[in-house]
Amino acid sequence: MKTLCAVTSGTMATLKKKEGPAPWLRVVKFVCSASATQGFTGSNPGRGHGTAHQAMLRRRPTCHNQKDPQLKYTRPTCLSSTVRRQIEAVSRGSLLLSSPLLKSRQLLHNDFGEVNPHLREPRDLFAFLPSSGPLQAPRWPIECEVIKENIHHIEWIPPQPEYFYQPTGNEKPPEIVGEEEGTVVYQLDSVPTEGSYFTSSRVGGKRGIIKDLAVTLQGPEDNALLFESRFESGNLQKAVRVDTYEYELTLRTDLYTNKYTQWFYFRVQNTRKDATYRFTIVNLLKPKSLYTLGMKPLMYSQLDADTHNIGWRREGSEIKYCKSSTGDGQQPFYCLTWTIQFPHDQDTCFFAHFYPYTYTDLQCYLLSVANNPVQAQFCKLRTLCRSLAGNVVYLLTITNPSRTPQEAAAKKAVVLSARVHPGESNGSWIMKGFLDFILSDSPDAQLLRNIFVFKVVPMLNPDGVIVGNSRCSLAGRDLNRHYKTILKDSFPCIWYTRNMIKRLLEEREVLLYCDFHGHSRKNNIFLYGCNNNDRKYWLHERVFPLMLSKNAPDKFSFHSCNFKVQRCKEGTGRVVMWRMGILNSYTMESTFGGSTLGNKRDTHFTTEDLKSLGHQVCDTLLDFCDPDRAKFMQCLEELKELLQQEIHKKFNELGQDMELEGNWSDISLSDIESSTSGSDSSLSDGLPAHLLNIARELNKKKRLYKKKKKKPLQTRKQRNEQYQKNSLMREFKLTDVAERAGFASTLQKPHAFSRNSKNTSSSMVRNEKPRLNESQLNARDKDTSLDPSNVTALILSQSKERTQREKPGFTASCSAKRSTNRSQEPARDMKPSWSRNRYPVAKRGRATLTVYPSLHVYTYP
């Protein structure tokens, strides 16, 4: 029916222009053709798959009109009565659609087949993720080369805990050799960096033939590794072979910037089993890293995945993170080095900073939800917006249908989001665990769907995820510093998310907002919140994190939480949502490493650990909203005791004693807590890259214009003459337009001045009034050219004489405008004695004459 409604209006408009005996027959012809391929779906336009009408039309043979054999599907007897009523209703409704007063061009049909212009319900998941056919392919910037291979990894849970790396003392800082003494075996040709900006995108990225950037093997004995990173979420810019089994790697910065090198994800081929390889990443930017605390890189073997069903695992020895001996002169570089032995010969292996979760992985997951008829009843998927590159930003609304409008209005809302920083894939794994639980048939999940409306944005920055950025979008800026932005076109994902939450707050109370992130310097999982200044809700923002730490004691650390609101974090999601009125507004930070708590102490987190935390978030929500407030009050009392201990500890560190009888709660909580250890927001704050480029171009043009306007060096005599000419021109602009027009006849003939005119010019330099007699005006000397300055003096003299004749008693003077240069400033008695608005006719009659920097040749009317 979607195709039917969309085309009928245009078809009928065309038929109105053409006169024919039976125009509705042509409509029926097209409608039947569309119906035979798509089927009629009534008032639900998104569900056109396998309907009863479609099956009926497929069984019926092709019918021809007996009068006109060229018109197919025109006999009404080929259609059922229901379909015929729909077609007739559409034909009648097309007249309504052609009305210019009608705002809606969509049609709904009632039970009697009558058509009514009306807005349909928003399209559901089938409009974006078809159940048959390929998914929407990711869109890349046109500068990016993308290989055609599809990279896919299996999920796997290690049977044994993966412990942190324990230093042995053999770890030595690497000596960076560089490409001067090594051999470049892989390098991206064109990488957009600072100074460039995003312009357009397309599926598949850069046009043309994709070259193989890896080295060409000389034979089966050649043991050079073949590198590749031009796939979704991949990041590796260059690989230099400095020894037989040693490689120096350079990561690509975030596109259109020169910062942020943390996320890496690349492929190597042509491996050797018995060799020990060393990899060194040479251009990391963070001075601190979890690699100094025992974190290991991740490795994936394709042969192990195919033969033994083994996925990503922690590998590496002699791991060291230290300051590099190289740098770009502006900021120091840090390097990460490790050694590894591959499990197989001729294997294809991958290395990554953390478990990858791509945009395609998200789409596959959402497609599975769409194809589940049970989950589709309470999970509605919409397009929140499109990113800069045109990739869809999905919004999920999860809640059970309400029985009454009052019950629907009483539901509170919970807003969750992830992947605003594309290199923090651990946020996606927590989000996946949350969605797995909330979409399940568990009694707790059903209860949560009954009492809450969940708004979920699973991937806020799909562009950055696709291209393999660490922190930024294609605007070259950190989106988590721009939640207050008004630049909808530059930061659409953030702008529409904030706008969606703003509308949600107008409808219902938002109980909790949480944005899932990853942390590169601290272990465990923790929350950043916002201290509440309202004494009525004092410490309430800390209850949910404390409950979560009790539900996940081996993963979540309450002591690592922080609730201080720093000025540099005003643009983050949690602070902006908190200022919009959401009391429980959090940023969840999950480590790239592992846990230092309980049974998981000194072990790496797996994807299963992160997904289980998503389950525990749901459990904590139930505890937090339990009608029995015993747990809530118990946590409040515990928080007060913890705060008292923290205050005593703070005063002991300062060497002061303080009695905390009744005024201890008046102490500012922000004074007790230290600042959060997140990234410096000032590095990512500012205009997007394309606006900065426009500003640079404008400044460049402005400098060139100023440079062209600079006057050449002149002698003192030339400066005086130039100054006097400019003064005369300013006085000329004050004369009456009508009088000026009368001088045209004088200038039609070329005047030549005698040599006495030079004396006149020199007298003017001495601030004397020019005196031109009749003999000078009538002098003709063909060998002498016309001097513009003397012409100016002539015109001013005639103007003065006419003014004196018309207005007796009025004396015109030719005075120079006061200059800012004191050496050239005229005498005080030369100041004009009239107001500038004395001749309004001159201003009204003609536009003001442009004052040029230097006087060469002027042409007068």
C-alpha cells in the first residue's frame, strides 16, 4: 500500500491532463501490477511480506482487457471485493491529495475501505533493516580506501581466566629505527589529517581500483608479514620492517585531526610458527596506560577460529609502555612494544586494542531483533538521525504496551547510549548485554518493561566506528564535549539526542541517564556522576552506583566513582543532562584491562564479563525503584558514614582537627573529591574542522587584502602632494550634486593649464586658497596634458564662486581633513566651520564617491 499511496497521487494528476474514456482503468492497471509484486498491507505500510492478498494475487492468472488487449490487469473481476474497494477509495482520495490545503499525503483506510488522509504510525524496523537482502552498507569518506573483504570474528569465552602480564625484568625500551634504516612494508597513501575536512561519502569509500599496499612476496621462503587495516574499524597507517621478525608500527590519528592514537586493529598474514616476532607502536600520545599495569594486547587466529572455534585471546610477552625517543617537536610520543609467537604457519591473524564491535555487528544484532516477532512487539526501532557520512543512528524504544493512557503516562523513562567515542568498544559490549536482558522473556525484564520506557541509542558515532577513530567524529571533534552545541549540521548525532531527551522530559520524568564509555588508565568499572546541591536529595545521586557495586562486587568499584562537576566537563553528556533536570545522570567507565576486585582479581575482562554487567544494570534498576525503600535508606546511611570517613581523612591529610557534630553535611562535596581522570576536553573543544577551514581561508584573504592595500614608500614631497589631493577630493564630495552636474560641459573639452598652475598647486600645499583667473581658464596648450589635481582645483573654484553668488555672505573654504599623522596635521584654523549634514540633497541624489588609497586618474560626470 505504500507504493500504491505514493504513486496514485502523481498518476491521477497526470490523468487529469489527458482526456480519456476510462482513466480509472489505467490506475487499476498500475495498482494491480504493484499489488502483484508487493501485496496490500492495509494500514500498516511496513509489513508487506507474505500477506493473504499477495498470495491471492500470485495465484491468479494474468488477465487482459477484451476491448484493449494492451491493458493488463484492468478487468475488475480479477480482483477481490476488498481490493476493489481499496482501489476505488484511493481513486476518490487522490482528489483530496491534490488539494493544496492538505498537509498530509499519506492515506489510511477504515474497515469499510474508505480512504482518509492521515499521518500513519512511524515506520518500524522493516523500513531500515529488510528481512531479506543485504544490510545497509557503511558509508565512508571519499578519501578512504576500503578493501572488499568482509571481516567477521566469532564470539568466544576463554575457559580459563586471562591473568595480567607480570613483568620479568627482561622488558627493555625499544630503540626506534624508523623508515630511514628500515623497509616500509605497508603505508596508507592518502590519510586526511589536520587542515583537511570532511566533504562527502559513499559506500565503499574511495573510487577506483584498490591497490594492494602490502609488499610483494618474492617466493615461498619470503617470511615478510603482509599487513592490512583498510576494513571496518581498522587502524594502522604504516609498518616498517627493521629486522627479520621485528616491525615498527604507526597508528593513524583520528581523521581530520593530528591527535588521538590509541585504538589499533589490523591484520597480518604469512606468519611463521617457530619465530618470535616483536611489534612496536611508536606514536601513542597518552603518558599513562593500562599496559604498564599488566594489560595484554588481543590476538585472533583465523585458523584457530575455523578449526577449534577459538576467538580473541590475550597474548604477548615482554610488554613495555614507555616514552619514545622520537616526537613531532610539539608533543612527546610514547611507544608500546610486545613479542609474540604465532600458533600456525601461513595463518591470518588480527591484533586489536580491545574486542572490536563494528557498525555492521550492530546492524546484524538489530536485524535479529527485527526478525523476532515477540521482541518486535515491545521494541520499536526508529532512525534518530543520519550522521555526517549518511549512516543511520538508530534509536530503540523498549516498553510493554500499556492498557490505559493513564498507565502509559505514569511510566518513567531511562535513557542509555554508547560509542560516542568510537575506540571504546567495551561500551558496545555492555550495551549488548543490557539489550539481551531487557529483550528477554525473564520475569524481571518483563517487570522493567512494564514500569519503564527505555530509550536506547546503541551507537552515537557510527562514522568514527566505521573509519577506526579513537575519539572523534568526522567533524574532527570529540562529540562528548559538544552536547550544548547549536550546530545541528556539524554534530547531528549529539544535537538530535539532546533534542530527543528534551522532548522526553516534557512528557515524563527521566529517572536515569547513562552513557557507556571505556577507560584506558584505570582498572574495574565505575561511574562519574554529578553532586546534587538540593538538600532534599542530598547524596541520592550516589545510591545507584553503590547498589551496582553490591550487585557486581567483582567488577564494579564504588571507590573509583567520582561526582565532581568540573568546568572543563560542562559539554559532556552527563553534565548537560544533569543541568536539564536528570538527577541520576552518569558516565559509565569500563576498563580496557580487567578487575582488581574479588574473585576476578588481576584478570582481564572478557566480552561475557561486560555483557553480564549489562544484566546487573537491570537488576540494580529494580532495586533502585523497589517500593520497599529499605535498600535505598540503607544505602543512604552507608553513604553518610563513608562521607564522614572521607572528610576525616581529608582533614588528617591537611594536618587539621575538626569536630563534625552537626555541621559536617554542610561541607561542599566538590571540595572533598579530586578531579576525574578523563581526557582533557580542551583538546577537542572548538569549531568542527570544516568551519575552521573556512575561518582560515577568510583570514588568509584578509591578510592578502591588507598587504595589497599597503601604500608604497613615498618621499615627503610626494606624501604632501598626495595628502592635499585626498583633501580636495573629500571637499569635492561635499558639493551639491546638481552643481557638480553642471561642470560636465567644462570637462568635455581638454583644458591645458599654463605654467602658473604649478604655482597654484604649490600654494595649495602651503594651505592657501587657489586663485584661478579667466585667462588661466581659457588658456589652450595642446602640448600639455591634463593634470587631475588642477582639474580638481578648477572645479572647486567654480563651485565656490557659484555658491557665493547664490548665497551671499557664505564663504566656502577648502580645508583638509584632520589627519592622524601629527607631522602632516594642518593648522587649527583650517578646521571646517560647517556641519556635514548641511547638504542633504547631495547625499540623497547620488551614492558617496569611493575614497581610494591613492589618486591617479579620476573621471567625472
